Amino acid sequence: MAKRPSLAGADGPRAVARRRRLQRGIYLLPSAFTMGNIFLGFWAIVLGLRGRFDVAALAVAGAAVLDGIDGRIARLTGTESEFGREFDSLADVITFGVAPALLAFLWGLQEFPRLGWLGPLFFVVCGATRLARFNVQTKVHDKRFFAGLPIPAAAATVGSVLFFDPDRDWRTWMAAGLLVAMVLIGFLMVSTFRYRSFKQLDLRRRRSYRMLLLFGVALLLLAWKPHEALVVLAIGYTASGPLEWGISRLRGSHGPGAAAGQPPSSEPPPPTFEPAP
């Protein structure tokens, strides 16, 4: 009785080679978005050297979008790896750590002889520390929250100020304010305050529709008054962690978890947090 040809033989070596090339391409797809992240971060620095701080802030915002996409693509295609994790963290240090710090220094912090570069340096160190903490925490975490301010949000807060007022000649006080803000943002990045991640938006729940409505209002504000709305939204999210912690304390949460920015002790056991870049 004659044997039937195998499927591999029927496909032929060319078809097998095509499938292997496709698999390699899918594996490199998340890294391609990460390289786009690096490109926009470096381009933002070049724009800052040329005095184009408003466009540089938009480049950092675009990099934040790419940073949110690469991880999701890796999870959807099953191409997560240790290399991708480390590569993404190194890219985030450049784009969301070094780039906004250098932009702020060129924008106006250089007026302060020593504090003008120590403040941005502290911002970069805190951002790198946060990313290192993310890489070593491999346990299952609650995807609803971030532990500490994510570094893309920190960079967006700094960038929103530059986008709001790219020419700071007539607002000297803003340089001192941004310097203090960068130090506070650095502390928030390495803190344990909870920040909502908005990763588990379930439209079947009533609260999800309310959240979707808030997103719609935010988009309308950005379309109407982009410069002012971006500053308000960025500062609002940055302040949301300490504000929610303060509200929980005012409601009577004096348990041990409250000191670390966790839910009240009267609630069910608090979930662990998902660290984020």
C-alpha cells in the first residue's frame, strides 16, 4: 500500500521557509515599536536643542503611545521575552527619563547654576529606579493599578508644561515651579501610591460607561483647548495617587496598608499592584 505524502512534504521547503520568516517577523514586531519609541525620544532631544519645545513635547507624547502598543502586541502574538522587557526599559530611560529632563534644562532650568541640572538628574535616577523595580518584580499583579507614577505619565507631565509655554521668556517663575515639580514627580515615581491603569475597562459595567464618558470629555477638551487641557489632564493624573490616598485616610483608613497608599483595612485584602514603566 502506497504511503501518503506528509503535510510538510506537501507544503514543500519553500512554504516552511515562508512560515519561519513570518514567525521571525512577528517576533520582531514589538521591538520595531520600541525602536520607534527610541527614535521619537532622540528626535525630541534634537528638537529641544533647536528650541522647538512644543514639537519636542508632542514627540514624547507620541513615544508614550508607541510604548503602550508594543507590550500589547507582544502579549497578543505570544512574543514576550526577557530581551523585549530589557529593551523596552532601556528605551523608556532614554525617551521618558533623559529626554524630558534635558528638555526641561534647555527650556529654562539652566538659569539655576547647580539646582538646574541636579533636579533633572534626580528625575532621571528615579525613573531608572522605577524601571529596574518593574524588571525584578515578576509576580502576578493587579492590572487595575500601578504602584507609583508610571514614567510615561511623568514625562507627559513635564512635556505638557513645555507644550503649554514653549517660550518661557516672560514667565520666569515657571522655571522654578517646574524644577520643584520634577523633584516631586521623581518621588512619586518611586512611591507606592496607587495609580489607575485603565487596562480593564469592561463596558458591561455601569462604571465603565462613566469612565468612557470621562475619556470622551477629555478628548473634547484636548480638541478645544489642547495646550491648557493637556496641562490640566497631566497634572490631574499625577496628583490622583496622593489625592486618593488622602481621601482614604480622611474616611478613616488607619490600617497598616494606608501608610503605603493602599486601600482601607476595612475592605477585603488589598490586591498587589502592577508596576509599570
